[in-house]
Amino acid sequence: MRRLVEARARHLGFDAVRVTRPEALSNLPERLSAWLSSGAQGEMAWMAERSDQRADPRALWPEVRSIIMLGMNYGPESDPLDLLARRERGAIAAYAQRRDYHEVIKGKLKELGGYLSAKGDVRVKVFVDTAPVMEKPLAAAAGLGWQGKHTVLISRELGNWLLLGAIYTSADLAPDAPEIDHCGSCRRCLDACPTNAFPAPYQLDARRCISYLTIEHAGPIPAEFRAPMGNRIFGCDDCLAVCPWNKFAETAREARLAAQADLAAPPLAELVRLDEAAFRQRFSGTPIKRTGRDRFLRNVLIAIGNSGEPGLVPEAERCLADASPLVRAMAVWACGRLSGRSACSGLFKRFGLGETDAQVLAEWDAVLGEGRTGRGEAERP
């Protein structure tokens, strides 16, 4: 049965398949509890919810005897770092330039699970980043790779461009040996992080991570992280791109994971003009759609503020009248970066005098100077 599962997985397009046991991660409850207690998960409350099931696969499904971990390569067609110099363009993480991997991988997992069930009297449950499953530690325990100092799974054969899926099964399958750590003294991923999101090797503080800030974080991005974001508008590949194990990486073989040309380097001037309907249409079927238009435009406006492009000033000014307070707030910041205090004083008279949102007014205060908006101390957030 093990050989049949492996052959079928390869046929479905998976680049790696290994097996582990639910009891393989005996220290995971303590590791997860310590990370959650530090608050490093930020606003990701779902990490703490059902943490018992996240830390122990048997708490999620008592029938599980084996866990099949699968990896699908999504290696980018070019170096993601090259785009960071094109300040008038938006940099989107490589995985998000493609069709939503949840849809692609889950369909294949269901097919593989159905195949497994048909070959024997076994039950299966499939997961792809949508349930309390610790995919990376399980993948490491199964021998797919090891969690690098940037906490992402690294494969000796495929580098760190891997999307993971899991099949919990009642079948008794022979497990693979876990992979050992091959990072050695290398710290390229740690040094590459623009916001110092790694307090120590193998530790990630999501609250400082650009991927978290641009995707999971709901409100205005803290001011200290805006300039380091550069033109990264959805996710960040810096720590992944510099990993030396990527010398073995290949571009994605799965046709549905091919990068979409219009997401490779989209002009910020186009993106900032998207209304709700246009946003949904442009990003339909991609991971970006789930973030929502307002949060996405927040990111785009920060990139515009970092661009240094005078031609983008009218685009930022236009967003000062946007219906979304989040968009207006970041438009204020972008105008301040591109035009300076003097120009923004006139903009405040046009767009800010009737403003009622506390966060937008706080951004005006930051640009014009405390008290210039006419608010009293009690009114400030």
C-alpha cells in the first residue's frame, strides 16, 4: 500500500511524499505553548484556538495512525529579489502569483485519499493549511526536509519553495526517518530579513514579519515597518530567496501553479485604482483575494510612499477621499512621504477637515505635527 500511495502521489504531480506517525512530535505541545505565550503570533488568534489539536494529531482525529506528508514545488521563474529595485512596481510573494494553492492541492489530496481508501478498508482526512495541523514540523518528522533558521521547511532536493499538504489515515504505513538539520553556520535568511523578524535562529516573531503584516494584520501597519516594506505589497520572499539550498530548486511543474504574467510585476498606479469589483475580478482564484481590497490597497499605498516617484503623487492624493478609513490613513502617510509637510497642509484643508476617523486623524497629526489637525489630547487614539 505504501508503494501504491507513493506512485499515485507522483502521478498526481506531488514532488515529495513521506510518512510519519502522529506520536513523532512528542515535544510539539511545549514548543507551541511557549511560542503562543510569547505573543509572537500577533493577531492570529486561530493559532491558539484548538491548540491541543494543533499540537497532537490524535486530538484532532483519534483514529489517525499514519500521516502522509506531501510537497509540491512552486519554484519561481526568476529571483524574487530582482523586483525590489523596481520601486514603481509591486512585489508579490511567489506563491501568491499563482492560482490559490488551497484549491490546487486539496483536489489532489482528495483524489489520493480516495485512491487510498479504495485500496483498503482505511479512512482518511485531508488538510492543506485549513485546519489545526502543524504541517512544517510534521513534514520534518516525515523526512521531507528540515525547518531552517527562518522556520520554513527546506528540502535538499527542492530547496525551500514547497507547498505542503497532509493526509491523516487510519492505515498503518511504515514511517520514514526524520531529516536532520543541514543549515550549519549559515544565517543568510536571518540577515536578509528587512524587519528583523527573527529574534533568534529558528524563531519567528510574526508581528515583525512583512508576510504577516501585509496579509494577516488587519489595521494600519505600524509606522516602524512601513519604510522597510519597500514595494512588497503581498508577502515577502527575502528569507526564502537567499537560501543556498535553492541551488537545487526547479520551477513549478504543476501547470496550475504557473505564475500569472499580470502578477509578476504589476504597476502600483494600476493597483491603487482598484475598486471592490475590479479587485475581486483581477485577483479571482488567487490567495490575494482573501485579504480584501482595503487591506491590499493599504499595502499598495505604503509601496507608493516608498517609491519616490512624483508621478504617483496624484494617485495617493486621490485615495485621501476613499471610502475606507484604512485606505485614507495610508494615503495620508504616502502623501507625507512623497510631498512633504507643506504640500500636505493644503491637502488637509481639502480632505482632512471633515475627517472623523481617529486613525486617519492620527496619520494627519504624524505628517503635519501634533495638534495641527485641531484635535484635543482626549480625542487622540
